[in-house]
Amino acid sequence: MGDCIFCSIVAGKIPGKKIYEDDELLAFQDVNPQAPVHFLVIPKTHIPTIMEAEAGLLGKLLFKARELAVLEGCGERGCRFVINCKEDGGQTVDHLHVHVLGGRSLAWPPG
């Protein structure tokens, strides 16, 4: 998608602080972190929301998010995995992404 910021990061048109990349997925630091650990894991293919994603891709996305959370120091104390979906779900970029937040205690419900 031409105007998708995440597609532009995948294409290298916009810089992102990458922490992981393979043929299907990209992970990078959030530009507005809400916790000491806050990164995103996205599919390189433009998929607007979780509603359009296939099971195999979702499995890879979540497995990689978990693996990277451990590498970023969240294995022992834990972290939060968030997938917002559409307007009512708080999704602000129409490209499927998993937020991984950790490094501090996170309240529920989020404030």
C-alpha cells in the first residue's frame, strides 16, 4: 500500500530501528514507547487487520513476538502482547502489528 507507514518501513523508504527481519516478518522499536521494552512485529505483506490474517501467519507472528520478548529481557518477569483491531479496537495504522511491551509492571485495564 502506497501510503502505509509500515509498508514504507519494510521497503526502506522510512527508517526504523530494526531488531529482527526475515522473508516474512519485520520487528522494530516503537517510535513512541510506552514501556522500557516496546517494539512491533509486523508481516512484510500488507494485511490491514487481524481479521484478514491467516492462521499460519498469525502463529509465526506471535511465536516471533514471544521469541524476541525473551531476547529483549522479558522472559522472566513477562510482558504484554497487544493486537489492536480497527477503529473501536484502537488500531491507528492499518497494517497488522503486534505490540510487545515490557520492562515494567503494566496495569490493567490500560489507562
